[in-house]
Amino acid sequence: MSEIIYRTSAVVRGPWFLNQIELEELDVILEEQEAQLQSYAKKKIDQEVLDDVQSEKRLSERYKLPKEINWEEKEKEIRGRLEDSSRFAVERTILMCYVDGKKLSVNSFSEAMRHPESTNSYIEGFIVSLKCAGISCTVKLDDDYQCFSINVYPENLKESQEIFRAFQHWAITHQPPKWQSLWLSAPRLLSLWFFVMAIVFLASFGISENSKFLLKEQAHKMISAGIAQKDSLKAQELMLALLSNYSPPTSTIVVSRWYIWLLGVGSVLAIILCVKPSKIYVGVGKGRIWVRNWRWWLNFVFYTIPASLFLSLLASIIFEKIKPLLGIGA
């Protein structure tokens, strides 16, 4: 019979800033999945007891053993042996990793949050392990790669897929926006490179020669006053100079005001984009302050950059519109 086997592993990129409520949600998921694994282990034990008893019955009939066997006692014996086996016991461990290299092994995040080490140090990640009856689940918050990973094996079991979906739903619910993941993965020099390229691009439009400014200013004055017959030759000279982009040897460089404005805004934004989190922060103990500050900073960046770009564009458009009213040339 054909069967579709779904993937039971995933990696969700950061930046990750977890608070106590989100960690407690993981505790709830662990409790629920542990109960599911216990139920699965019971079914596996029932099936193995049935298989072992039937196998021994077949052997007894084949070899016609003279001794009468109490099959109820035999079943209890097999069941007791399997229930005492570590293979069907649920193993749940949470390894908390601290910035100073210390590690703490606990059974729940609530227990870890109450531990003195969590109060006095910074947590930089954790590894959750859940095993029972041949099913293995590993959930890891990795500071080296700023990611939350889920791996459940074997993939073909319904129970494995249910465990994976539970942790995947939590990760999707709390994962950072896509723009934060892209920003985090981009090197800091990339922000500066885009800034330099923007400067070069805008410079081609924002920098002009003083001679052009003067020629256009003369043309505006002549049109405003009206072109007399004696000024017709001068008007033709101005028109030819403007059409041919003529630049006298005495011309100087003029930088547009909107270009200076955009240059200043771009410089500030480039600095802002270079300030980004470089590690995972868990809001337990001393980490609460870091989580609160970084979340404020990300919200600030999210609203500041689009607003700055919009206002810069709006300011340049308004300036272009009011230049004739102010008597300013292009």
C-alpha cells in the first residue's frame, strides 16, 4: 500500500527573543506529547505481549511440550518485563546552555527558570530531548546559527508527525518577521555597500554644475520679463547652451538641497541597520532586560526606516514643487 511520508524536521531562522510565557508554552507542549508517547508505548507493549504469547504457543504446539503452561501468568510475566524496560520509558531532558559555558539539565523550563543559575546568568540556548518506544524528538535553540530546529524520527509514524506539528506550530507562531531574518543573515558590510551604491546613484541626479543653474535662472528672468526684440539673440544663445549642456570653463559644482537631505538620512539609516542582534536572548534572569531592549529596538527600526524613507521622498517632491515659488533654479 502506497503511503506519503511527510518530513518531520525543520529549521526556523531568528533572531529569537523568548520570554517566560513562551517557554511555559513549550512546557505545555512537552507534557501533552509525553502523554501521547506513553499512550503509544502502551499500545506497543500490548502488541509485543500478544506477539510473544502467540509465538510461544506456536512453539509449544510444534514441539508438543509436556508441561502445562499457564498462559495468563506467562502474559503477565512478559508484560512486566516490557514495562520495566527502558525502551518503553519516556525520557525527557532539557539542557539549558549559559554564556559562561555552564549547562543545566532539567525536566521543564519552569524548573530551569527557578534555578539560581538562571537568575544570575544569561541563557544563550537550549536542547530538548524526548524519547520513548523508538521515537526520538530533538528541539534545539542554537546560538551559533540563530535558529530553532526540530527533528523527529522515524518520519513514517503518525505519532512522530503529531509531535513535529506541535512544535512546528509553536515555532511558526513565535518566529520573527521575514525582514528580521533577512536583516540578521545579511553581513553588516552589506548595509554599508548598499548605502555607498545609493550615494553614487543619487549623486548623478543631485549634483549639477553652477553654470547650468545660472543659465536657467537667466532664462526664467527673461521669460518672466518678456523677450524684447533686442534680446532675441541672447535668448537663442541661452536655448542652445541649455540644449547642448554647455559648461563654461568657470563653472562650479552645485549640490542640490534634497541630495544633502537624503545623504544625511541615508547615513543615519546605514548606522541603524548595522546595529543588530548577534546572539539569542532568553528572557530569564538577567536576560529579561536584553529581550525587552532588543524587542524595542526592532520595533523602532521597523517603524523608523519606512517613515524616514517616505518623509525623505515627500520632502524632495515638495521641494521640487515649491522651487519656482521661491525663485530657486533647478
